[in-house]
Amino acid sequence: MTAPALPFATSTDGAADDGCYRALQARDARFDGRFFTGVTSTGIYCRPVCAVRTPRRENCRFFTLAAQAEGAGFRPCLRCRPELAPQALVWSVQDASGILVQQAVRLLDAPDAWCTGDERTATVARLAARLGVSDRHLRRIFEAALGVSPLQYLQTRRLLTAKQLLTDTPMPVTQVALVSGFASVRRFNAAFAQHYGLNPTALRRGGERPAGAQAATLRLAYRPPLDVPALLAFFARRQFHGVEWAGDAATPALRRTVRLQSQGAAGPHDHTGWLSACFDPARHQVLVQTSDSLYPVLPQVIRRVRAMLDLDADPAAINAVLHASFPEGDGLRVPGAFDGFELAVRAVLGQQITVAAARTLGQRLVERFGEPIATPWPELTRLFPAPAVLAQAPGEALGQLGIVRQRQAAIVALARAVDAGQLQLQAGADVGATTAALCALPGIGDWTAQYIAMRVLRWPDAFPAGDVALQKAMGVQAYPHPARAATESSRAWQPWRSYAVVRAWAAGSTADTGHLTAS
């Protein structure tokens, strides 16, 4: 089935609408999150995978974003739950306005950037300042591209997040309101009732938490195909004992310890705990459980798990560019990172050595500087060292672990930059500025910066041209200038070169060769 080609704004193309309707009739999960269907006879909007009876064609309106459907007066379906849909990531490398809107959407999606109450207008002003434009220009371009204002988009993101937390967790309504970006329960109740015609407590399923239940279970959807065994194998080969555990085909799950920081009235506050992500391929979902200690930061947990497992990838768009070159890689994703600082340290440790050697060094680092933590699993016992800890790590202590001086300096400098807030290692950060800041640190070059951009910043067009394993897989290793030849050959894969890198590794069977695969 050909994917419907909806632009950001509501479609007025009859052919595109017909394509959406065919996807709706088939309940095709490949199009989940790429559009939403508003049903005029019920006033409800649904995902393409909704199990209810397919509405008549003349009663359907199609939208690219949930915010557009809500702006048109539709309420979210309580059965298919639009808040579970993977996000639609549309990439452009040419249209300046399109790039600006994409970046604005990614920043508005970040829960740690949400403001509450009367600060909503300030949110847009700060967003515009961060993007280097006026707030008036941002609103004009945003509304022209999406048909909704930045505040309308932000309100929908908050409400859908709250809807998921109300449905999937036993969190008190007051806590749900606060972590979803509302200043008070009164304002939350008013917004919820205005948009959805429901009181928040009406969404609760089964009342109190079941006896014996230990954790909330959050559902995160993705678009197939997804090669779950390959993704878990990638994490398994790099796992640090005590910090993470990756399963296999028999137990398709990923577990790890977690440290997250939130900003409160009294300043920054650390939240520590654990999470478990179990794959449900039959439903194209990931079921995430967390410790109660992470409830205050659950929106951030959801966003980071989606990034770590690359759940928002659009295989149809990616495979349209890469399938001819990598016909066996349609289900491969770019493995992300839950903690950007942790991944950056891994990248430094993995420079010019094998996966096994890098993992040995990282294991020593965890055992020497990691903080103990209690979890339900004996495999998870430690947190990865915090930036503040490694920023003060003495060189002799790092040297005793087998880390050479150049990488000692790189780790300490990286930790100090992150701890001081000078470096933001997270999805949505400015790629150019962040890679430049990384390369300015001692012991970090273009390869490491590109690898971090690929796995942490979630930049789909990152390309570590100097990677030996990648050059070998591309057949350019013997060229006089292999990095230049690799870059030239990769241009046909834009803007999905990060995915091409992962597929090239798999196609080249580079399991234990090349310094990039060691991170």
C-alpha cells in the first residue's frame, strides 16, 4: 500500500485523503501517527489502527497532527488512544521555514521545557529566542505550516500526556496535572473538560491500583517493521552489568537503572529508579514499567525511552531512500540512548578499540564511581556515574582503570561541561552547536561528535565518515582518502545517513571491528 502523502497541514488533496482512508480500512500500523481521522458523525478522532467499525468515507476528515484534529473540535478516541501513536517526524534539508517548524515542534515536545500556568506565553517567547527568530515570526510560520498556534500544539501535547498518565498509572490527579505542565488542578480540570468533555477521573480504569502491582505500565506504539532481536542484540553487546540488561528473542525486554534531573522551585532535583521496556510485536507496542520514584518525571521517561528505542522512526520514508542499497535492513533502527552523558562517555571510551574492550573499561568505571541502587532485579544494582562525580574524578583513579590520559582528559572535560549546563546532550539539541562544542573539548573529534549526534541528538543524517568499519562496509577503505570517498558515496542516502550507517554495519558484519562499533 502506498503511504498517504499528507503535508503538515490538513489535507485538501482528494487522492491523499483516499490513501488515508484505505490505510484506515486496513488498520495498517505502518501509518500509525502519520495521520489522524476525525469522524464528523461522532466528533471523535482516531489513529489508523483503531479497532472500531470503519466510518463512512464522507464522515472522515484527515489531519497530520493530533493538535490539528483537536483544533477542529474533535475529541480523542478512548479506545485507540491517540496519545500512544508514534510521532510524525518530517525532515527537510532545504526549506528554511520547514526546518524552523520542525525544530519548534521537537522543542515543544520536550517535557522538561514545558512551563506552567501564566508562563505559557513566556514559553513561546523563549522558544523563539532559542530558534533565533521573533515570537511573532514563529507564530506566523507555525500556523501557516500546521494550522494551529504554538500554544495550541503545546496544550494538546500536555493534555495527551496527562491522558496517558491518567489511564496507565495510579498517579494522583494533582501529580498528573503538575507533571503535565499545569500550574494547578483547577486549570487542568478546566482545560481537560473544555477539550475532551470529560472530568480527568472519568478516564481511570479499574479504580485503585490492583493488589500486588509494583509499577505503572505505559504503552508506547511504533510503526512496523522493527527488528527487535537486532535492536536488543546491539544493547546486549554493550551493556554494563549492574546498569542495564538486554534480553533476547525469548525475553524481548530492556531494563536499566535511571537518573533524571528536574527543575523545581528549590532548584534541580535528582530522581533515581529503574525501568523495564518489554516489546509486544503483535500489537506494535512497547510496555514500559518504572519505579514509583520516577513518577514526577514520567513524561521525560516516556520521551527518552521513545528516543532510546527509536520508536518514532518512519520506516516507509526511510526505506524509500535506503531499501535499494540495503534490502535486508528495512527493520533496523538507530539505537539511541536514555542518558546522553552516559552515551558520550561510552563514545570516548570506545575510540579506536573493540566493543569488548570498551565495555570492560566502562564496567570498571561503573564499579568504581557508580552509585548503588535497589531494584527488583539482581542484574540491576548501580547507576551510571553522574557528571558531577566524574567531573571531580582524579586522573590517577581513572588511570588505575586502564583509561589512557587522553581519554581521562576528555571524560573529565565532558563531565564538567555537562555538569555546568554548558552542554545539552539530549534529543532536539542544536546539532551544529552541540557537535562544535564537543569538538572543542580535548580528546573529542569529528567521529565522536557524529556518533553522539546520531545516537543522542537523534539527528537522522549524522555520518561518521572516519569510521574504519563503515569505510570497510562501503568498500572505500583502500581509497587514498577513504573518509572523503565515504562522504561522497553517502550523499544518495540523505537525509537518512544515520540509518544507512546502521545498515552498513549490519551488511558488513562488523561486529567486533572498527572503533565506532565499540561505543
